Amino acid sequence: MHRRSFLFGTSTLLISQMLVGCNASKQPQLTVQVLKGSIPGRILKEFQESLSQKAQLKFSPVVQLRQLFKQLRSLQKNEAAQKESEGFDISGLFGKSPAKNIDLLTLGDFWLQEAIEKELIQSLSREDLQNWSNLSPKWQDLVTRNNQGLVDKQGQIWAAPYRWGSTVIIYRKDKLKKFDWKIEDWSDLWREELKGRISLLNQPREVIGLTLKKLGKSYNSENLQSIKSLKEELQVLNQQVKFYNSTNYIEPLILGDTWLAVGWSNDIVSLVSRYPQLGVVVPNSGTALWADLWVQPKVTGKKDETQESLSNKWIDFCWKPQIAKQIAVLTKANSPIDTEIPASEIPKPLQNLLSANPEVFEKSEFLLPLSSSAVKEYDSLFREMKSS
């Protein structure tokens, strides 16, 4: 699974020149591989100004979460040392090789279990994260896991969430206004009027999961064979679908080739304001959630205490309510920190998307790790569905 991302603005380059002063080579460094567009440039400047000692902030943007996970895997094979370079590292903007020593990296929650199980990351210290208590139990539970990467309240903290979004329904308002019903929930995907007009993500967990939600079940259900009528529901849904695609599903919707698509919130927030004919709904019965997380790549040998301290300070900085609010508003995402964002600060077309409904949020779920037998069952059932 992967999600696309927003682009960094040109202000990032301007700020990069401001973050490094005289005697830069003597300053401590924080080297971060970050999902492109998930951290505004102004936040880096504010973090620099909050430090008692100046530091080099080397943030290299990477376009896709899948690329970041591949980099995380490749770090185990890289050299332990990297030559210091003065200034703000913008090599990622020009397609050059990323730094070999990385203190923090953005990881999608979908890859967290594998990163833990394969020992690609190291746990974080609760004692060193002063703002850990700012996260609600739902977020704390997401990243507290055992050594197999499974959710475990007695486990260790493996990641730090800093923004999140959800799987949503995007539709053409102009195409559906002639009907006497409105798109409100997953069950609307089965309406006869939408036959052959829908695109779905090419993801077993997403498609089977939304069908499970329609049936009042969990996205993380195991033993699918025991769920009555699931197979029949999927077969009917397949007749509604024009195509399955996880990357190019917006363009056909804009062109009118489809009337409705299931997709990820961060793919469409930048488009809704530009295309007023598009509407967005977070299904009332709950949906799948995704989160962008900070993780600390596993290193061999002695840890650099100064760099580790900077990493913890950065994570804590992202969890300050006023900073968390800026990240949410400026990147058009949601925050894991409880912040009050006035509706006036959210573009009107995005208000129902970014102003999380507490009741819907409580019904929504992260896609948690399943047993290997359950994963095979989801894959098999999805293939069977698409061939029906």
C-alpha cells in the first residue's frame, strides 16, 4: 500500500539557507528523511529557533512512503559513518542519493509491523518524550507493540505519529444530483444507479475492509469464511466497479469516466478546491485510517547522545499543540494531538474531511497486522472477487 503526497513549496529552499549559520561544521546535526510535503518549511525554522544550541537540520524530502521504506531497508547495508556537509541537505530535491546516516525517517503505519519484525528500527524512550501524554490512547496503542510488531500495551514505543488521514469516498456532485439520495456511507456503493461507475483501490484490505464495515464488522477481521454473506456482497460490489487502481483514480473522476471513487484523503485535498464538482465523504459507519510516523532507524555501535537528544526534541516539538495545529492546517491533514482548529482556517470544501467527527473517528480503524493465514485469505478472496 502506498499513498501519494503534497509537494514542498519553494519556501523550503529559502528556509534551508537560513537554518545554517557560522561554524556549521561544529554544530550538532539532525538528519531526517521526510515524506515530501508532510512538514512545512516554517516548522523547521521555528524548531531551530526553539533550540538553546544551534543545529544543522538536514531534512531531505522523499516523494513516496514506499520509497522511504525501501531506504529504511537499505540503511542496514550502508556505512555507519557519513561525512558532514555544511548547510541544509537538499539532495533529495534533485534526485541524488540520500544520506547514509539518518536519525529519523517518515514511515507509513502500514509498514510499521515489518520494520519492527525485521529489526529495521529501534524503540523510542518514553522518558525522553515529554509530550507523549498529549496523544490519546488510540494513538499510543497504535505504536506500542511487541518485538513481532503486533499491538501490545505492554510493548515498547516504536514510532511517533505526527499526522493522519483516512480512506474516503470522492464523487461527482453534478452526476449524482439527479438522484433522491446522497452519498453518506459504504452501503451507497451498492446502489443500482452506480453500476459500472465506480473505481476502487486495488488493495484487498481496503476493499474487503469497507465491505466488512457495511456488514457491521471490523477492518481487521480474521477467519473471513465465517462471516455470513461476505462473499456475495463482494461479488455484487465487483459488478459496480469500472476498474481497480490505487494511483490513477482521480483523473477518470474529473473527466467523468467514473462518478465515484474510493481513495485516500491526502490524494484529493489539493484537488477539491480546484474542482468544485467533486465532493468528499467520510463514511458514517467508520473508515480505514492511515498515519505518518517518525521512526528511528536501527544503528549498530554506540549511539550519539547529542543526535538522539535532537531526535527526541524534534518529536516532542511536533507534538506541541500549536505546532501540531500548524502541521495539520498547512499540510491539509489531521493531527494526532487534540487541537482546536476553527472552521474558518479550513477551506470550506475540506471542512467535512479535516474536521474529524468524533463519533465517526471512534468507529474508524487502523489496518493492523493480521496472521499470515488471514493475509492469504484476504488476497485469495480479493482475486476471486475481481474474477467474478
